Amino acid sequence: MQDNIILAGVGGQGILSIAAALAMGALNRGLNVKQSEVHGMSQRGGAVQSHIRISDKEIYSVLIPRGQANAIIGVEPMEALRYMPFLNKNGYMVTSIEPYKIPNYPDIDKLKEELNSFGNTILINAGKIAKKAGNKKAANMVVLGAASPFLSLEDDIIVEGIKTIFGAKGERIVNLNLDAFNMGKEFALNYTSL
Amino acid sequence: MKNKKIKLLLGDEAVALGAIDAGISGIYGYPGTPSTEIITFVQRSKKAKEKKIRSAWSVNEKTSMEEALGMSFAGKRAMVTMKHVGLNVAADAFVNSAISGVNGGLVIAVADDPSMHSSQNEQDSRFYGKFAMIPVLEPSTQQEAYDLTRYAFDLSEKVKLPVMMRLTTRLAHSRSGIKTFEAREQNRLDAPTESSRFILMPSNARGRYRSLIDAQSNLVEISATSGNNTFFEGEDKSLGVIAFGIAYTYLMDSFKGKPNPYPTLKINQYPLPNNMVKKIFDECEKVLILEEGYPIYEELLRNNIDLDANDNIKGRLSGDLPRTGELNTDLVAKGLGLDVVPEEELPEIVENRPPAMCVGCGHRDLYDELNELTKEIGDRKVFADIGCYTLGALPPYEAIDTCIDMGASITMAIGAADAGIFPAIAVIGDSTFTHSGITGLLDAVNEKANITVLISDNYTTAMTGGQSTAATGRIAEICRGVGVEEDHLKLIVPLKKFMKENVDIIRNEVNYNGVSVIIAQRECVKFYKKM
């Protein structure tokens, strides 16, 4: 099995928690993992991305070549679109449609149009759904859930990863994040269009 | 024997854990992206605490390099960490530590930043390693970063020289599963009884320099036999590849799971093993050189007199790879002549999202005040420095005119004022001030330079993630000690409600003909935690 996933968002949106959930889950199962992060100046309120590669075979580079990602998971729609060139033709674009605005932010309808032009696209109001789960900050877990049906990595591995990374914060936080994940997944399985 | 349990670590963290397990007694350094997480890992490590490994931040890279050398002098193992440009600051001690040699193992972990993700240049620390004539290790993966750190300490103690561990951003800031060794004990206190080699007066230094030169052939021999440089045979001899450090991972991904057909030399240890390099040049029609950073070895291996005679060498200088920036699989695959997905333009509606100062950040209000004053006085030059406040260069502030290196704000303002610029205003953060600003301020006081220094004090080293600073709560005291006049040492709190009075204070001090220091104190909105 192999997953090449690009996570996209803005500093502070929980990109690294998605990465950690996937990575810890995979590592617990003895799979190979490589995952890139962004630290330093570019992280300060700017665009943040993480490449994560999971495989049962040896992984060399941490960076996914253009056209070889099987999923882009976005917590912010314009940021998700930024990494489009990395997505494989058969890959999935799964992103929250709630913008994190800057002064020259594009028209949201045009943005949806561009994202939908891809085909395998799932747009989701991740913050809104996360709020139903208990906290809109769990939007990252909602998009992860929405992307989960399209990953090679099995759900129970991801669930295990979520439990591992939030475990120290107590059962309530773990359950909130699991609810967010499951609501995202449910949404994706019943997705028509947005 | 490796432990079974696998840890998910950044390259930086792998180096840190490697150093702990190699038996260091201390780690020294100054924060700098992408090297910061090496020390923060040790600071948070329970194991390091149990072993009483000292790990506090130093004032700058030079002090940390010397502190580490002092620990090595005493017979114990020490690591020193910094970003690439930090090595410029530490260079005096660094180069001379190769002349004196070491006692306990001494490893300098330097993280370079090709593509300048968070830096003002992409200088290649391997140059410094070669310049100082010491061994350099450059891992390809996080696991190698861990393993080579242990080896680096062994090598340092064997050849009695400092050893450089060279990382780059992508390796430093990526995670992978790491298998670890059992930790070993620290060295006992064992200072040299005869220490003339550490007294670098010319009569001693000449002899030491000679021995350093004499040691070089042994270092080449070690590079060829350590197992850290590997020659992989290949069927297709139309091309050979020399892949340095992380570039090897891009090479292997270029073949999309198929075997690499070309003879390949994977380099993780310098100086270069000449015999292995010769073998690949002898065997192959052409050689592709993959270096993450400057084309240092490509240049050395070329014919630099008859440049047209270099048809057989492909790399950054030949145009087969870009001259600048970090490598990736697409670039390497293209350099190999393989098919890659062509670069396509992003949809026009995707706008850049440049970094910005946080909402609620005190630097913002300070720049608002400065810009308010600018409306009155018209032209002014603001010499800024390295930190979050460098982002004051971007809209909507566009408040600064320069940012060159750590501490250059005050000193450039002095020179500009000497040349006749008025007002010449320096903006510097508290951590940068203690790193390299105090000496410049003393210059200013000594020559009564007509400058105004704004120290934007947020009680932390924010840009690198909120590390402690060297003089929290003592900035004013330091300025007094350096000789700033009491009447022209002002404290302000940069908040909107004090805007008018703060602008008045800045105006008065700008108009004072001499050195003024205004300390704008407000805790970092992101990182400052009440003690």
C-alpha cells in the first residue's frame, strides 16, 4: 500500500495534527512514514503545507513529486488549490470551503469552480461540522474524515492515530476529535456536491 | 544493538537524540531556523534531564561554540547547534577549534536553508567544513542523522578534531521513524595536563596547522572506509551519479520504484573519498552531480581552466539542474533526462499568502507609531534587524529600509548617521539585541552617534518559536551599563491607547542629537508565557 498526501492550510489550522494522526497510526502498524513540516518565518500566518508519505515499502524522499499525490487534504480552500499540480489524475481533492481571508482573497464562487473543475473533489464546511461535534477547531479532523474513504490507509489505523495524539488531553478531547472525524467521513460518503 | 521501539522524529530531533545517546554532557547553541529543534528536543527530553545534560540557550553562536569547545577541553562530549548564517558568527572559534583540535568529542550541527525558507542567504556550510579542514557528515535520511551523530562523536574523539554534522531544511524539518541505540555513558572529567595545543600563539599554531594538514590524507582514507560513502554498481555506464546527502533520496525516487540503472556514489562523509570518485569518472561517460546547496564539488571536479572541456559533468553549473534553491525529485528526474509531469501555472485566482505579524503583536503598534511620526517628518531611514519585526517590511507597514544580519540595525544606523542621514532609526528585538546589538550600541555611545534605537522587547525569541532570551527584564540595565544617558533611555508600551504619547517620546528622542534608546515592552502575543 502507498499513500502520498499533501496537507494544506494556514499556520495554526491544525495541519500538523492531521499529519501526526496519520503518521502515528501508520507507525504503530509498522508502516514506513515520511512527513515534511514548515517551521520558522514562513509559518508566521502564512501558507503551511505538509507532505506525508506512507508505505509498506521503503520510502526515499519526503517530498511528493508533481502529479503523484493521491490526495490533497485542505483546511483552507485557496491553500488546497495551491497544491493542485501535485495531485494525480485519479487523486482526490478534499477541502474545507471556509476561507481564511487575506486582503486580495479571490471570489469564493470562482474558487469553488476551480476546485470542482478537478472532478474528484469534495468540498466541505468543515468548521460548521466541527462545531456540531463540539468545537470548530476540530475542522482539521473533519476534513481528514472526509478524505479517509479515498486513502489506502485503513480507517482504524487513522482512528488509532487520533487516539494516540490526543490521548494526553483526555477522553473528552479524544471523543470530540473522533466525532469530527466520523462526521467528516459520513459527509464524504453521502457527498453529492456543494 | 538497536532498540525495537521506533520513534517518529524530525531530522533535528534525530540529531538531538543521537547526541544524547552518544553520551554528550552539554549542548550549546542559539535558536535559528532550521536548527532550533535540536536543542528544544534536548530541553524537553526526560532522558537528558536524568543525565543532567546542560542545554540552556547561549547568547549567540560564537559564545555557544566556545562554551562547547571548553566542555570538550575538559574531556567531555559537547554538541553545538546553529543555522548556517550562525556559523558566520561562530566562525572565529569554529576555524580555530580545528587548529587546536579537541579533547572530548565535539560536533557542530549546522542546518542550512537552501531556497531561503527562513533566511537571508543559502550559503553552504560544507564550504566552512572544507575551509576548516575538518570531517563533515551529511545524512540522507533521519535515520542516518541519528546514526551519524553517534559516529560523529566517535570520529571526533578518534581524530581529535571537531566534526560538522550538516543538515538542510528539508531533512531537519521532516519526520521519519527512527530506530535507536542504547544510550552510552558520558565521559569523565579529563582535562589535558599539557595543553599547549590549545594555546594558539603563533609558535604553537604553526605546528598545529601543520598537523592539521598532515591529518588530511588520513581523513580521506577514513571517508573511503567508514562505510558512510557507498558505491553502488550500475549496468548503464552512459551516466554515473554522485549524490550528496538528501539528494540521494530524490535520485532514488526518480526511478519510480524501478532500480537505479546507473553507477552511483552516495556521499555522506567528507573529505571526498578520491578513489571512489575516480572510479565513477573512469567508468562512466558522464557524471551527474547532485548537491543540495552550492555546487561546491561540481566546481572542484570540473576543469576550471578549459570550461568547454566539462561536457562530461552535469549539475548545477552545466544547467542540468537549477543553480539555486533546494532540489526535489522532479528537478533530479529532469536532470537525469527522465519524463516528469510538466510544471503548470497555478490558477490565477491563487494569491500569495505572505507571512505576517500576528494579530495583537506589539511590533505592529510600534510600527504604527513610527509610521505616524513619518507622516510629520517625511523622510527617515529605519535600519531593522532579524526577527518577526522584519515583517514590518511588508504592507501595510512598509516601515523598514534594511535587514542584513543579526545586530546590523544599530551599526548600520551609526554608519548612515556618520554619512549624514537624519533621522537614522534602528529597530531591533530583545534577543537580537543581546545576540549582537550590545557591542554596536557601545560603538554608538563611544562616538555619540546621532541615532535612535528602538528595542522592541517581547521577552522571547519569537520567530524561532518562543525560546528564552538572554536578558529578559534587564535590557534597560544593559543599556545604562553600556553608557546610554538616563535622560535618553525611555520605556514605552506599544499599545493603541498610548499611541499619542509614544509618538511624542519617539519624536523627542529622534530630535535629540546623540544616542537615544527607546525600549518598547510588550509580551509576545503568541509565545510569552507568564513565568
